[in-house]
Amino acid sequence: MSALSRRSLLSLPLFAYLWAKAPFAKAQGAASAAPANTDWTSYAGDIHCLRYAPLDQITAQNFNDLEIAWRFKPDNFGVRPEFNLEATPLVVGGVLYTTVGTRRDVAALDAASGELLWMHRMDEGERAVKAPRKLSGHGVSYWSDGKGDDRILYVTVGYQLVALNTKTGEPIKSFGTDGVVDLKLNDDQEIGPLNDDIGLHSTPLVCKDVVVIGAAHTVGTSPKHHANVKGYARGFDTRTGKRLWIFHTIPQKGEFGYDTWLDGVDQVGNAGVWAQISADPELEMVYLPVELPTGDYNGEYRRGAGLFGESIVAVDLHTGVRKWHYQLVHHGLSDFDIPCAPMLVDIPVNGKMVKALAQPTKQNFLYVFDRTNGKPIWPIVEKPVPKGDVPGEWYSPTQPFPSKPPAYDQQGVSEKDLIDFTPELHAEALELAKNYRMGPLFTPPSVWSDTGTWGTLVCPNATGGANWPGGAFDPDSHILYIYSKTEADIGGTIPNANKEKSDFDYVYSRGTPPPGTKVTPRGKFKPGQLTVDGLPLLRPPWGRITAIDLSKGEFAWQIAHGETPDEVKNHPALKGLTIPRTGRPGVLSPLVTRSLVICGEAGFATQAGGKRGALLRAYDKATGADRGAVYMPAPQTGSPMSYMVGGQQYLVVAIGGGNYSAELLAFRLPKA
Amino acid sequence: MNVMKSFVAAPLVLAVMGLAFAAAAQGGRVATAGVYSKAQADRGMTLFADACARCHGSSMEGLDVAPPLTGPRFLGNYLGQPAAALASRIRTSMPLDMPGSLGQQASADLTAAILAANGYPAGDAELPSGSSAQQAITIDAVK
């Protein structure tokens, strides 16, 4: 049965579209002296993934005057509200495009007013219910032939690539089958239509006439099958949907890299490209950030370095042939993946401009390469790392360590990292930490033991450091801005007692014992709980933004990002202490404009006047000093973007969380 | 490196104290007073392992696809909110492959398990399953 016959397609090409375009066109004409319209054509601005807007109407002087231009509440897209809208919208020609809602519908809005112009909805039934990556995803992509054939491309919850007409929202009939390419087909492996574990939540990469698609799976903490679906990357023709190439992120027998798998590749899967992809249209190279193979913390079925796990792979745009690769983690056991787009930055090196690639990571290293050939800009050195003792596990003796720039957040856990607001709190933190192993970055997970340790204390963890939103880069100053969080976690593993749930011998446990195990009390501490009197185990800042000058490979500045949590401000043990802003842990990216660095906060806090909400903050690009903050009713969930339409600069950010359902907020300055 | 700014905490202390005061004045209770039973939290944890752990992590630590349900990021979403806010969010939107399937009792049990995992003490009585009773219980800061 074709995919199309199982679903109903409903697009609403509203008459409102043309009606709404009319005043927009008028506004453009009336404001001929105003700054030109500026689009935001890809998830992170453009396919170099710099999250930079060349706009400066909103400045340090007027940031606090921002008002809400419009808000868009997607509660009724899908049968229930969504609370975690991770998308960054696009704006092309005065129209904003985004995915929204629990069904991952596509909406087109008037970028000046927020009015809905059309929506596209695909009901995939069970195919979506059983998909590994649900909700609205990271957004859509845009393609144009430059002659009026303009398309929106996105991947559905059920892993289908769809092409829509930007003006009407109707599927492009000549693309795939009536506008749809079933991504579970033609993947060099058999994939069942319903139950097999593959999907995608990031946006397709569109470069010239090629659309590149990765793959995501169920989170691999305790995977059901070690021989999971493999996450190959593919290029398709933007006009027809025809497959142009495939890149085997796990090489097949006879292909380059196969010999890095000591047991072959039949017993493993994953190695998907679930993060955003970037491309250089001049070099005609696509940069694939590959995650690790099956088993986020257990690698017993994938002994060996395992290419192209946790590697950046540069492939030819038209053929998918590998040009270069660099493995950032050999045989990963910490779920570092590569979580975000490689940032294609042009930077001065020894007095000469170099086409470089800067890769932020969960492990808090920024890896910087010459993107033409994959050679490190600053030496990356293989260094010995701690070995673990999980039975059957394989450990890489070394890992690559960049010599520059310095790590932008904590790596590993030692006694000096534990909370020390007061001597009493520090003493208690030391007592807690004694129950676990501690060590530097790459200290592997360990087996839970009632008489030994409850696992390994780790920082960063599987959610960073930095994570999927990635960073921002100012092409004028060559400064890269990255948000990261500092949060303790536990790398722990236990013998698997339930082969129905997972066919691994050991499974992830995060500091907790196998079910039914006796736990001998150890004072006030219980396995898995990493708070001290309700406070985080590690010293703040718990969230920070670092500015890295890529002309030198050094920090320009680093600040705490996010207001001190209420429970810390009001903690009885901290009464009378002056505590600097602590920052807050979250999953965020800043935006950089010609005038400011802008980033919303993670988590709610009590705001001035007792209101509950979060701030959208602005910082000085050169120093990190506060330059303004405006109120949002909920924290940032999708990274901010900016565009200019009708002579006005807009900032749009997705918010939500807790019991506040998802919302798009658009800010602009008041009209004179 | 930039110097982090200090803050003026007094108005915020008053605001949060005000919330607790308001809850008490209305005959409400706070989570640190023990608003669920151990048996209920154990039921909730069994359910959590089946229905929730694959996205939120086996001990609620959060994964790439779902936020943590413990520690500062949990409090960042629910501090000062009624228990009903958390229970209704669970009941109406979770789990993602069968939203709305849990019902009031299971949602209350899961709320109890989340409170337990955050270090809130157990009490003698169960967390009620009805929304109006849950509205009178405020999630305060765990100590």
C-alpha cells in the first residue's frame, strides 16, 4: 500500500494569503527609505549555520523598549497542545514558515502580523504514533529555482519527506509520489513501515538542488536491539525527490572504515545524523555530524573505534562521496554524539583567511578544522584516557583533545567542583560524592554496587555542555558564542535482567540498582540523587555563554546566563550571602546580530512584580555586559531568529515549558 | 572574563513567601509537608519505568528528547505551582505515544513518584487524584 493511501492530506490554501500579501507589498513601497527586507532562509540563518542576522535596528539603547508584535499559539495544531516547540522559523519574502504542534503541521504566517496564511497537515496514523521522534521538530527548509518555483521541505513525524508550494501549502505533485518521498524506502536496508526504529526531527539541509536527510532513533540509553536500524544519510533531488546518493555512516564490507569494527557491523545500528547539517555551496561539500552507534553507554557489540561514529564527515554535495572525516570520540560511551550543526566560519589564521569549520559539542570542546581538507586549525592531540571495568566492554586507550580553544565548560568531576557556598554544604557534597567514582572527561560508566560505588559522577552529560541548538558566530569580529550548562549526572550500568526489554548484556542505570536489589543505607543519601539540601551538587555557574575569538582560539569573555533560581535565592542555608547570578541549566542557543548577542533563559523564575516567567536577554558583543532584558511568559525552547520586514526588525523565539503550552513570540520596537 | 552581577533578592523572597502564605491562608498545604504516601510513590515509580523512563531517563534525569523531572530544571518548571499543574500536564499530554491514556489516579501516582524523586518527604495520606484537591497543594522548594 502506498504511504499516500494511508493518510489524509489536508492543505488549506487560504484566500487570506493573497489578501495578507497586499498590505505587506504596500508597506514595502511606502517605506522605500527604510532598511531592506532581510530574510532568514534556513534553520540557523543560512546553511553555514551561523545564527547571525546582519541587522541593527534593535540595539543596546532600545532593547528594553521592545514590545510584542504578535504571538502565535499552536495549541490546536494536533489533537492536544504541545509544550516543547523547538523550531526556529524561516522568513522568506515577508512570510514566516515553521512546523508546529503535536502532529508537526506546517504553518505559514504573515511575518509582520503573525496572521495564519495557510497550514498543511498530514495524518500519518500509527506510523506517527510509533515514531521515535515526535512533536513539532526543528522546523522546515526552503528551496527555490529562482524562477518562481518555491518550495518548503520538511520531514514528518513518520519519516516522510514532503515538498510544499510556498504560496498555497499544497504538495508539489511532481515531487516523489504526489509531493511525498517515503524515507523508509530506498535506504540500502529493509525498514518496516511501522515498528522499525527510525525518524527525524531536524530540518532537511537544502543546498543548490540537493536536499540532504539524516536519521534519528529512539534514545539509546537501553536500546531494545543492538542491531538497530542504521542511520544512513541521503541526498535527494529537490525537484523530483529522486535519491541521488547515500552515505553509509556505518561502512559496509569493503568500504573505507569497515576495519575499525572488530566484530563487523551486522550487530549494530544507529550512527544517524540527527543534528542539523551544514553545507558550503562554493566547495560543494556537505558536513555530516554523526552520532554514536547503538548503545549510548554500552559498546559491547561494537568493539573498536567504530567509524563514522561521533565523526564529522565531509561529503560531496552531488555524489555523497567522502572527502574527509574526523572522529571526535573513539568508541563513545557517554552519548556525546555530535549534537549540532558544524559552523562554517571564515577566520584569519596566521594573517590569512581560512575557510574553517567550528564544531560545538556536548563535551564542551570546540573542534576547529580547515573545512577544505579536515586538517585541525590548532593541533588536536591523542591523549590516554581512563579505562573502565564493565565486563565485555571495549575501551579506546586514547581520545582526541584540542589544544585550542580551551573547553568552554566543565569537563569531568573532582572535589574542587563541588558546591561550596558554605563549608557545611561543601562537606555534605563531599560525603555524597564519596558514593561515586570521579574522574576527568571520558571517565567511563561503571557498574552499580551496593558494597562499592553507585556509578561514575559525570559532567557534562548526555544533554551537554552544549546541545542541539548549536552556537552563533559574528563574521565581522570572528567571535563565536556558545551556551552550555553545568550539571552533574551519573554514568552507571547494571547487568540486564530483562532480555525482553533489551538484548544488551549490560544496560544503563544512572546510579540506581537493578530492580529488587537490596540497598544498604548510606546516611541521608540514596542512589541517583545529586542534590545537597535541595541545591545542585556542582558549583555555579549552571548555565553560561562563552564568547570565543576564533582569530586567536581564546575566550573573549564568559558570563553566567540565566537568573538565579528562586529556590537558591530563598534557600535558608544561603541567607545573608551575596551570590552572583548563577545562570540556569537548559538547552539553548543565542542569536547574534550586528548589534547584540540575544538569548532567552531556561526555566521559570519570579520576575519583577511577582510575575512568573523568563527573560529574553541582550548582551554586549565585545564584553558580555548586560544590555537589556524583556519579559517572556515562559522560557526559551527554540532558538531566536531575526528578520527585517516593512522597515522593522523582528525577533522571534519559541517558548513554553512546565504547564505553559508552546508559543511563538515576535518582538519589535514600537512604531513612532 | 566578565564579572557576574549580583542581585537584589528581597522582593523575590517576599514573592515566593507570599505564594506559600497564600496556600496556607486558603487551607492549602505545601509539598515539603508530606503530601503523598510511600506506597503511592512506589506505584508511580513502577508505572514510570514502563511508561516514562524511555524518554525522561530511568531516574528522571532527562534525555535529549524530554526534560529532567528532578533537580533545578524540574523546579524551574514547577516551583510555586499547584500539584494539579503537574498532574494535569501528565494526564493530558503523556506519554507521547498514548496521551490521555493514564487517567487521574495514575497521574496522581506519577506526581507522587516525581515528588519522591525530588526529595519531598512522604506523608501518611495519598496525594488526592482530584484536580480541585491538588489545586490546594503547592510545590514549594525542597530542602
